[in-house]
Amino acid sequence: MTEASSDIRRAWMPGSNERPNSLEIILLKQSFVLPWNQFLYAEGGEDEVRLAFSTHDILVRGNHLGLLLADLSAQRVSLLLEPVRAERFGPDTEPQIINIAVRKVE
């Protein structure tokens, strides 16, 4: 996980003040880089967020993902990182990604 501020640890990395060109998704066995210009929408809540790109659908499950949804809607995220098993059992008071699934749109 990356340190996004001094008190909140996130498994995603907001870009700098400039909007990043792409979103990198690093899974345990595979990685994807999707350009933000193919982003269609994001939806979800505190425990699940879905991103739709023209070529892929991404489902992110976790805790306190409202902050992630806000960052995604502003296209400020440059990295989503799937945690290894040991990192999935952190405190449930912080934003946390438990699982990321990527599916190619047919």
C-alpha cells in the first residue's frame, strides 16, 4: 500500500495535481494499463466500486472505498494495487482494497 497522507493508507495512488494519462492496475499475477480517455464511468459505495472502460470492466472490493470513488470520478488515480493475502486483514477503519477483478469487454 502507498502512503497517501500522514494518517490514511490507501491501496491506490492519486496522481499529482495534473490528471494522469492512464490507470495502472497491478494484480498479483497480471498488470494492466488503461488510458483514461477510454474511461466511461464509475459507480459503487463503501464496499465495492465498479469502473467501466471501453475495453475492460474493473471491480474493486474493500472497505471505505468512498474516497476511491471520489478520486476515480475526478480521474486522479494513477495506480490500483491488489494486496497480497497478508495485507487484506488490516484495520477496517481505513480505506482498504481487498480484491480487484479485471474483465475484458467482449
